[in-house]
Amino acid sequence: MMEKKYFTLTYGCQMNESDTERINGQLEELGYAPAETMEEADIIIMNTCSIRQNAEEKVYGKIGEIKKLKDKNPHLLLGIAGCMAQENKGKLIERMPIIDFVIGPYHIHDLKEIVSKEDARGGHVVKTERNPHSVSDYSELRAVRKSHVFAWIPIMQGCNKFCTYCIVPYVRGRELSRSVEDISREIEGLAKEGYKEVTLLGQNVNSYGLDFRNGTDFGTLIRAIDKVDGIERVRYMTSHPRDMTFDMVDAMADSPKVARHMHLPMQHGSNEMLKKMNRGYTIEHFKELVSYVREKMPDIVLTTDLITGFPGETEEMHQETLALLKEVRFDSAYTFIYSPRNGTPAARMTDQIDEETKHRRLQELMDVENEVSLSLNQAMEGKTYPIIVEGPSKQENVWYGRTSGNKMILFPYQEGVKVGDTLEAKVEVGQTWVLKGKLV
């Protein structure tokens, strides 16, 4: 009997990447092996994102490709998971009847049962009810991880913030945290397996533990993880300025394991825009927080997210963002043009910005940030940093590793170097997006 094979496609954020690892684990427990291509798979699962409209269009396009495979192989199973599944529920099957099952983020642990039944009888299954217990079930789900050195660790599910541009609270639900003990136990297991670095995942990690209402917060978790032997680095994403406290910063600063990289989305430089986005903080608060972070961790690498062209954004507000970029000096910034997302309050706002203005403002943001990024990277020239080797780059005989601050250093490959090695690298050339150097 031929071994059955699975193929998974992942769209969107690191949380989806982590969920896919657990989807793969469930399939392998059922006896499926990974397929190299979609064409040789007996089951295809698409783990989807609904943060932007074009992400959904990509999924529909891919389903069209899979329909041709299903025409050739009627026994091929197709499942849709993730946020798009949660948002659209049974409508996905109505639009694309070739889909066999739809499962939201709360139902990964039901996958084995669904697939077993689908193998036996076919038919359509939709499971998108919110299930608070599924978050505590994470540790019971086997994960097939891409790496044997770096691991994603979901610490919570959902979001309570309701930023006016964002669909996440509507599809991921309210904030639900895993227990400190459960997370620590998973990390202890990874340490025993030889993992060196873990990344804690949550829509807003600074909200971790607040749903317990017993004083537990992200600082509590950081202090607990710091006691786990064997793990060299702890990363986390994403932070939210609204819930981050000075005590959390102290916990990070006191930990030799916590990476010196903080992604702190600013989103805009105008208080009026922040209020319209429902971000829940002011620019003054943001700058105070950044000042404290840099005081406690002078070597911190600070990155951010920015949205331009949000409804009602004036030229003056845009200039405020440019001025703040120059003042705060982020190591890098992920800049996005605002695009309306159906189902969010911002999509119903009447003062939308034209596309030409959005693109001009985006370019101006990128020009300012690229200048700052280049300057900060050039300041690293001649200095030596510990890196964990991640593997070969796209260039022949050139490998790369990352600093604690998440800066990528490219270096000429040396015999005997392997993925996961912790080595010292000297920066020779600082460029806008990458550093070039050599091992010392």
C-alpha cells in the first residue's frame, strides 16, 4: 500500500506558520508523509490569512489550481484553515464546492478526526466555533517544526484591541492565554531536544496573562522562561505600546536570554490619527516608553510598523510621521499603504485617500527610514557580535546568522560551520537591509 502524502500552504503571519507546524503534526500522526509538490499529495491544506483583501484573492486563485488536480484525482482532500476560514465559514464551500472541510484557528486539534471521517465518506465539514479550551490544548498537539534550532511558541490567541483598520479580533476572537507552566514545559522540552532560540507569539504579547486576572502578565512569563536551562535566546512578537509596562521592560532587561530586539508598532506620528485608528496611546506615551526601553537596554534594536494613507490623513499629519521617524530613529520600519478591509470601521470611513497620494507618502516614509537604517547599520562596522548561524544565503558560499538584535550578517562560508552554531562575526560593511562581515 502506497504511503499517503500531505501538502500544506501557509499565508500570513508567524502565528499561521506555527499553526501549520501543528497541522502537519496531526497529519503525520495519521500516517501521512510530506509531499514535495501539490501534484503528489493526497490531502492539501491551505492555512489562510484575511488581514488584507489581496491575501484572500491569492487563496481563491490557488484553489482554482487545485480544482484541476481534483478533476484528475477525485479522492484528493482539500481543507481550508486559518483566519479566512474563520471569517467566511460555510461561504467558502458555497463559493468553492471542491473544498472538503473548513476549520478555524480554534479547531486544529479536531483535524485528525475530520480527516479520518473525510477519508471514509467524503462530504463537507465546517468547524469554526470559538473554543477557549483549544488554547490550553496547544501543548498536546504535536508540531512538525521546520527547524531543529529555532522554534515558534504561541503563548496566546486573539486580540481585544479593535484597531479600526484590523480584522484580527473578529476572526481570532478575544485574548486567551496559555498558562505559564504549560509554556515553560514546552520550552523545557525544546531545550532538551537541542533548540537554541524560541520566539513567543501573540497578536499582542504585552496583553499576555491579563485574562487570568490574577496579576500574571508578560513580565511574569519572561521571568519564568529565564529559568529554563539550555535556551540561548528568547524573542517575542508582536508588542503593543498600549499594554507594555515599565516592569515588563525591566524583566526583559534583566534576562540574559531575551533578545535585544523589540518590534514596537507605532503605526502613525499623529495623535489624531492614532485616536482614529483606536490605538489607545499617544505619541508622548510612545516616546516615553522608547526612552525607558533604551535606558534599560542601550543595545536594543527597535523596529516598527507604519500605515500611510489612512482615512482622513492630512499632509500635516504625514509630516508628523516623517518628523517622528527622524526623531525616534528605528533600525527598520515596515511601511504599509492603508487598504480598506471589509468588516472593519475604517472601511466605512468616508474620507479615503487617493492611491497616488498614498504611494507618494509611502515612498517619502521609505526614503527617510532607509537613510536612518543605513546610518545605524554603518555605525556597526568594525564591531563584533555573537550570531546564531541560520544557514546558506542565496549567494554561493555565503552563509548568514543573526545578532541578538535580529540583524542579519552575511559571511563567507567556512568548513565545519553548521546551522545552529553560535559564533562571533565582525561587521565589515553596513548596508540598508543587511550587514556583511566575516567570522572571527
